[in-house]
Amino acid sequence: MTIATMNHIIKRYGHQLVLDHVHLEIRQGEILGLLGPNGAGKTTLIHALSGLIGIDSGSIELFGERPSGPMLEVKRKIGLVTQDITVFEDLTAHENLAFFGGIYGLKGAELRRQITETLQFVGLTDQAHKRPSKFSGGMKRRLNIACSIIHRPRLLIMDESTVGIDPHSRNHILESVRELQKRGTTILYTTHYMEEVQSLASRVVIMDQGHVIAQGTIDELVKNIHHEEKIKLEVVELTEDLIDNIKQLDGVKHVVLNGTQIQIISRAGAGNLDRILSLAKSAGGVLSIHAEKPTLEDVFLTLTGKQLRDTEGT
């Protein structure tokens, strides 16, 4: 069952076309990973889907209806976890949840019960009466999520929810996302950490320059680049001549540097493994070299020409 559909969405800011005939479906109960480099249009898409901005043309259907006007009833079924922390620093964690719960129409015993359960869910029960100004970055992120799920939304949109936090809080958030899915929440999840998408997502959508350029399960996306191979090479000395010579090899599509390690995406069957090894030996020596099967990260690099981690931001 599809709970959200965007059909041929167009959004402009002045003369800039930010979303260009975007089509997106979100299926009930899934975690849909949304990936894209800087400026791909991800945040604009999220804002349009959640009703924060209007669109120039196309249609959006949520929970079986096409909302119009203020969308109050529809918005009560959606939770939005923003990349920026949007909690009130001068209110306690409990007071923040009471405020946001009230916005979503909760009150009385129901609101009190939801505050208690939500604080427990995000691991902040013992911090309930403390102000977030005293919290670590990870605790603020968890409170930010709590404020977005206090009303038990059917669709939760998470925009860069683990940026700049410690590993413990990050793992806690990822486990929370899995638990929310088990409880029936549908999640649209965008991140610049590829391993999070690989760990969480039922399906993946890749955007670039306002377009949806690929979508499917991770296995389906990887199969689409079965004609490529990834070669990882670590050298004694990394020189510009070596890099230039590798880039000039027939079949080499991308070369990415990481310290003394070189990652090369090459056409499968091009015979470049031996050629690259010979070039590296001539340039000063090889510490290691091996070929790997394509991954989701390779799909992203092939389709966008960029590495996901290098594009942090919205």
C-alpha cells in the first residue's frame, strides 16, 4: 500500500528549477532512504511533502487523499525531524514534549502518557526536567526526534538526523528508527552516511539536480552497475603522475583519493587491474591492491560522479 505519492512535482525558486518532474512513492511500513549530493533537491522535496512549502505544478497524495488548504489533519499524521535542532533551549525536555504534543492536539492524560512513553523511547527519562542547553549534541538530537514522534505519526520524515553526534547516540537513534518501523511507522530517511542507508533502508531513491535518477532495493541498484568493478589500491607514494596515468586508462570512470589509498571505478572486463598494478609499481611501490564487488556507494558515485560523504549539507 502506498501512503504518499508525488507526481511530476515542479518547484522553482526564481529562475532556478529545484525539483524537475519528480515522481516518488512511499510504501506503508518501509524505510525509504533518500540520497543525493548537495543541491540535489532533497530538502525541498521533504518540505513540499510535509506541507512546509507549496509546489508550482504536479500533485501530492498523502494517506489516500490530495490535501489542500492548511492540511491540519494530514499534518497530524506526519512527523518531521529537521536537520537543525528545533527544540526550545529554555524549556525542559518534558516541557518541550508538552508543547509539541499540544500542537498536534494531545492533551490531558493522553498527553502525559505520551510524554512518559516518548521520553523512555528516546532514552531521556532521567533528563526529563533538564533544559536541552545542558544536553550533549546526541541528547539534543534524541529530544528533537522525540518532539517529532510525540503524536505517533504514520509517516516520519528524518532529514540528516545523526549529523555531528557521538557513536553511542547515533546507534541509539538507528535502533530507534528500526523499532519505529516495527511498530508500523513509515519512514523517509535522508543522510550523508551511506552505511546508515545500507543498514536501515528497505528501498533507496537517489536524486541529483532536481531529478530522481534511480530507485529500488540496494540489490536492484547494485545489479544495474554489474558492468563495473571497484579496485582499491594503496601505494607507498601517491603522485599526480600516477593518478593522471590511471585516469587515462581505457575503461576507468572515476578515481577517488583517500590518503595513500586510491579507489578506482572501472568497466568490468577492461583488464585494468594488471595495468594499474604495473603503473603503481613503476611509481614507487604497492602496499595492497584488490578488486571488490560494487556497493551502494559505487552506485551513487557512478550515477552522480560524487562521493556522498563529501557533500555534507542539504
